[in-house]
Amino acid sequence: YELAKFEQIPNLLSHDPRLLEAVEKGAPSTELNLLLAQWLKQSLADTIYVHDKTGLVIASSNYQQADTFVGS
């Protein structure tokens, strides 16, 4: 049940052109970080992040924290 409440998040994110552009560029995006932080508030998830095809996190809702996932 706990995971079921989050299953729509990837689907919603995958249709946002800002996310698609950031993934294509493969570079960190301040705009995408802000967007993920907004979505986090609505989703009640702990963290939302996006990684490139190599697994490098290029954006995260925790981008302003000392232990951010961005760049890892």
C-alpha cells in the first residue's frame, strides 16, 4: 500500500517537457530542482530525483540540503 501511493509520480514526471529537456542535456538544472521540490510537497514523498542514463543524479528535490543527491 505504501508504494502504491507513489506509483503515479514517474508517469507524471515523464511527460513534463522540462524534465525531458534536462535529461537530454544531462546537466543539472536549477529549474528542474525547483520543480521537483514543488512536486515533493504535493506527493508526500521523502525525495524525488532524476538521474541520467549513467545513474548520475542531475536534479533532486533535496538540492538545497548538505546531503543533496545531485551529483551523486
